[in-house]
Amino acid sequence: KQWYQRRVRDSMKLMLHDARSGGYTKDLLFAVDESCLNSLQRAAWYGFDTKVPLLLDEASREGFLKEYIFHLAAEKDEVPNSTALHLASKADSDTKGRCQSIVSALLKEAEDGGFSKDLLLMKNHQNWTALHVAVEFTSTEIVDMLLDVAEKGGFLKEMLLVGAENEYDNTAFDLALVGHDNKRIVRMLEKAAKLSGTHDYYLSQRTFWETRGTSLDNWLDSDYDSDF
């Protein structure tokens, strides 16, 4: 497997070198496949973590890194209008560790480039941020990473309240409160709510869903620490 991965990386390096020499790097990296995903989005969707650093380095070298990271997938079935960060945040059991690596790489580039806030507040076609996606698909470690970057960047409150401005949209709180096996994520979001000054809103949403038959008491541990 390692031998195969080395061959793939070597082949990619050769293709990227040829594209650079021929002046068509941007065309190559933005070209879409049959699912309308460009190279970075495809790597994020399938958890190809070893390819992402090569792609990001090349985009940075050629001067279109931010445009590349912010590019939205075209309208296509499962992944319409989503960035690579949205796609990587939808980690499943097979790609979990690899997607965490991809999200980490994307967040580092965003922090270094000074565009973390813009990226983490960016919405896909569902009006979901990457946090919404990570919560919906129970990507606990990715939720933690996104919350940490938002807290350090000073926009945690804004990220948590995305969706609150429209009664037909959901916040990350809503998705966590009605989700399955989201015990850890609910705790993480409640802690973030306290840190960001949105705890009253969180409690109101919790009451809203509980009055509609979604009770958390049956799966929150009895030793739940309200100061978590």
C-alpha cells in the first residue's frame, strides 16, 4: 500500500511539474470529474489525504490558493455547491482519520492566509457551514477542530448562530439536538455556547426541541457536567 501511494504521489508530482512548465496548472487543478468535483474537492470527498498537501502547495506556488479552497462544486446530486472543507467534514468510518488530516491542512492554510472566518462561515446549498456538516454526520473530532479555530479567530458566536436568522434554516445546535449519537457533540456545543455568549439561545433551542418530543434525558449521562 505504501509503495502504491508513493507511486501515486510521484505521478502527481510529475503531472504538476508538466502543468507548471506548460502554463496550465490552474486549468488542471480546477478541471472537474464526472461528479463535478475539482481535484481538491475530489481528494476531500474520498479522503485522499496524501494528495491534498501536493495540491495546496501547487496552488499556493501558482498564486490561486484561496480561490482554489473556496471553489464550490457544481450542482450535482450529493455535493452541490460545497467547498472542499464541507466535503472533508462529512467523514465516515472508512475515511475518518484521513478526513481529519485534510481538514487540518485546509484550516492551517486558512489561518496562515488570514481567511479562516470567511471559510468557516461559508455556506453550501443547504445554507450549512462546515460545522453543520460535521455535526450532521457526527464527525466529532472535526467539530472540535472547527470550534477551536473559530474561538481563536474571535468568530465563534457568528459560526454558532449561522442559520438562526431564518426560521426555515437550522443552526449547528439544532442539528446536534435532534441527531443520533451526538452526546459528545452536544456537550462540545454547549461549552462553546457558554464561551461565546450564546448559551441562552442554546437553551431556548433545547427547550424548543424537547417540547416537540425530542428529549435528551434518555441519552445524556447522569454524570453530565453542566460546567463542561
